Amino acid sequence: MPVKKSKFAIFANGFGKPICSVEINILKSGVVHMKRQAVDTREIWKLMEDYYNSVYNADVDSLRDMFHEKAVMIGSSGNMLMSGTPEPLFREIASEPSSASMGAECGAAYVELKIHGNSAEARTYANGYYGSSTVEDYFEMVKEDGRWKIICKIINAVD
């Protein structure tokens, strides 16, 4: 199956120097064949794209809809450890001007996807959505009633 290779540079600190580059393979069809079963990855990548677009536009209602009702968030930034529901994220996003309204330059690199039946995990790097730092996000997702939802989000500040 034809594959498109893409390179992403991850920028931090607003200095215009990449802190790292990531090369990923993108299937042109968006379909991965696993154990004789075709798994369509487009729905999952669309969820990731919608997540970052909603964060960029501070669209908390859309974000709430993407998370499973029993979702949890875990992460660290510096010496701070976060653990609990995504509600603090929603409140923080709602309380600040959107990245879009400030003309912020944001980007996300989708670097890994694993699918296990009705569960999936994705790893991304994002820059500019949460201030000037680069974060590594892990998303655990479940497919319920034909729709993928985020059940767990792990966030780690890279810088």
C-alpha cells in the first residue's frame, strides 16, 4: 500500500529553532490492515484534529463532546502533577482568550497510533496551544456506539 512520509518540526520558546523533528508515515488511504481486518484510522485522526481545533478556538462544548463521560486526565508540568477529570482543562480553556483570537501559531504532529479492536492510543506533540511550551500528549480512546471518544489524556510538558 502506498505510504506518504511527512516530516514535522517541533518548535518551542518562540525562537524559531526546532527542538526536534519527527518523521511519520501516513497511509494515503487512511486504512491499516491488521490481522486480516481492515481498520479505518481516519475517524481517530479526525478526532485528534478536532481536539486541537477545539482547543485552538476555545470551543469547550465540542471538547466536552469528544471526551467519554468517565474520562480522566493525568500529566505533569515541571514539579506539578495533574490527575482527575478533564473539567479543569475545560475551565482553563474557557477562562482565557482563544489561541485563534490571539493569532497564535500552533501546530500538532501526530506521531503514533495503535488500535486494539474498540480501543486505540495515539501520541502527539503539540506546540503553541498551551502557551509557548511543547507538550507530548497521549490519548487513550474507546469506540462506543460506533463513535470514538477520549477516555484518558496524558499530558507531559517537553520543555
